[in-house]
Amino acid sequence: GAVVSQHPSWVICKSGTSVKIECRSLDFQATTMFWYRQFPKQSLMLMATSNEGSKATYEQGVEKDKFLINHASLTLSTLTVTSAHPEDSSFYICSASERGQGIQYFGAGTRLSVL
Amino acid sequence: DQQVKQNSPSLSVQEGRISILNCDYTNSMFDYFLWYKKYPAEGPTFLISISSIKDKNEDGRFTVFLNKSAKHLSLHIVPSQPGDSAVYFCAASGGGADGLTFGKGTHLIIQP
């Protein structure tokens, strides 16, 4: 149980294009989903918290117009990196938790490389 | 300012012995703590958690200890197995729907 699927696992794009990453909870309903970012040899940093049916809450320093988050259903959240630039290249990981649960289950991550 | 600290970047332990990974935190508002295991280019895998109302939680080979007064927690793995070799992250939250604050991780290496 508690499986979170993230797609794609790896994407290469040209500078200026947009990339969409999907995060799905496969066997539970995720009232809250989270998006993290990890730079090489660094820790995971929370980017935003996404609640189903409402606007995402972004952490300080994260541009909401650049990282668009949509949580349209209890099993799906998407992160769109708009007008990507090389400095956006990173490992993006989503997680999901059930209502009232503190445990977060993570997807496998998406490696984004912007050329 | 790093709110969750794992001061040992790496730890080497012989197979069959006990592995002890340490974590310190500074934010007294944290009341839920978790340990995750992670391989390169993969997402973290949940191992074990503990609420601030407890001081110990055990699940098979894994035991987490929490010392609130010292703002310190540790993960014990016994006996250590080769498959335990990975990076271990300590994480903390205010509970409920809060995001997690992660430490920088400790690379555990189990030697045969």
C-alpha cells in the first residue's frame, strides 16, 4: 500500500519551454501533496504544499508563477515548470499523505535537465 | 539556519552490528519525526516515525528514540545488513498536513 507514482522520471528540455510533472497516489486518497526539490548532495527542500481543490501554499523564495501547482483531484497533483532555465535543472520529488496522517509517501522523483 | 541537522555525512558499520544514526533539531514546534531511506535518483522510502508524546518506537530491526529535552533523535538498526546501505534522512514536521524539514542525510555503509 501507500504507493505514489511520479511521471516522467527524467526529462530534458530546451531553455524557455515548460515542463509538466505528474504525481499520483495509486492506492489512497491524498488530501495533501507536497513538492520538494533536491540539488546534488543537498537535502530535500520543500517547495510547496498542495491541497485538493484549493490554491497551493508556496515556501519563501519559491516563485509561484514559475512553479505552477494544480491539485485537481484526491489522487493527482501536477507541477509545471514554466519557461524553464538551466538553473531550474534539479531533482523534483512529490509526496502525498492521507487525511490527518503525518507520514508522507514519496514518488520516485523527476530529473529535470534544462539545456 | 538549518533546523534539522545530521552531523555525520557518512557512517561505516560492520554487517551484523548495530547502526546508530543521529539527528538534532532546533525548532521546538516540531512534534512529529520520521526517518527515510534513499537511494540515488529515487524518492525517499519511509522507514519509521515517532510522535513527540513518545520516546521510543520500534518496528522490526528499526528503533527510533526521541529525547525532547535534548532535541535529539536517533535511529538504531540491528542487526545491520548489506541491503541497509543507503542514505538515511531525518525529517521533522509540526504534524498533520505540514511539509517536512529534512536533514542533509547520512550515508550508511554496511561492510561485509
